[in-house]
Amino acid sequence: MLATAGAAAVHLTATFFYNAPSNVVSQRYHAQINWWMNPLLTQNWQLFAPNPLSENVEIDARASVGTSAALTGWVDLSADDQAASTHDPAPSHLTMNALRNAWMEYTGTHTYAGQPDAPLAATSEAYLRSLVLGYLRPHVSGSIDSLQVRFVVTLVPGDGRTAQQLAAQTQTLPWWVMNS
């Protein structure tokens, strides 16, 4: 019981400093706090003001299947998430946000070209790859030898945004070879 209380206290403290405005403690223990919170416990809000999303993210994937290396078409994984949540009176946070959060974590730890540029890059890539693979498998018959992911990001219309800013931006990642 003491261990559970200790773990809860550590988690609540880390969550507070993760979401609080920058201060001496959060700056000093930034690496430890981020290690605890990312990628699974990431929160997209600040302590005193929510940070609403200002963009729509579509996450698509395709695969190279079997010995013939046949390519599937692009599968809209975000549509699967939306369909699972639409008629559910109490959709889970995971169902509604897992893919988007994995994408946000990936883009925060990799360059636009898909090169790692942060300490947790391997973890965020493995998480995104695993999640995408889980979403893609029901759409693919045969063994998936490699997969590719693309993100289509469209800003939500708002005051002062031009047509050029509202145009969809597509980022396609390099192929990931699956380890058999």
C-alpha cells in the first residue's frame, strides 16, 4: 500500500510540473519529468488553460504484403477511430486520441524527413509503429512485410487564416520494414 501511495504521489507531482508554467523545479527536472510522462502519459493542455487543437489530422497507412510484395492502398486509420467513437456513448480516451497522440509524439521527436532528433525518438517511433500495425492488420490479408505512414494535416478555419494556410499538408514517412 505504501508503494502504491508513493507511485501515486510521484505521478501526481510529475503531472503537476509537466503541466505547470515553466518554473525552477520543472526546468531542473525537465528530463526526468518528460521520461515519466512521454509518450504514454502525454497531455495536450496546460495547467490553467486548455490547449484546444487547431488542426485536423488524418493518419493513413499502407503495407507491402506477402512474398509478392503487393502494395495495399492507403487506409485511413483516423476514420476507424472516428467510426469507433461516433456511436459510442462513452468512448475511451485511448480510442479517441491514441493515434493523434502517437503522431504528435513522433513529430516532436523526429525531423520532417523522419530522422530521430530527441532522446525518446526510438520509443515514440516504436509506439507509433505498433499502434499503426494494430490498426492496419484488420484491413490486410497476409503477412505485412513493411509499412508506410502518412499524415495529412489541415488547419481548422479561423480568423486571419488564408486559403494557403488551410490547404492540407501531407507528410509521408519512409517505409518501415517489419521484423518477422
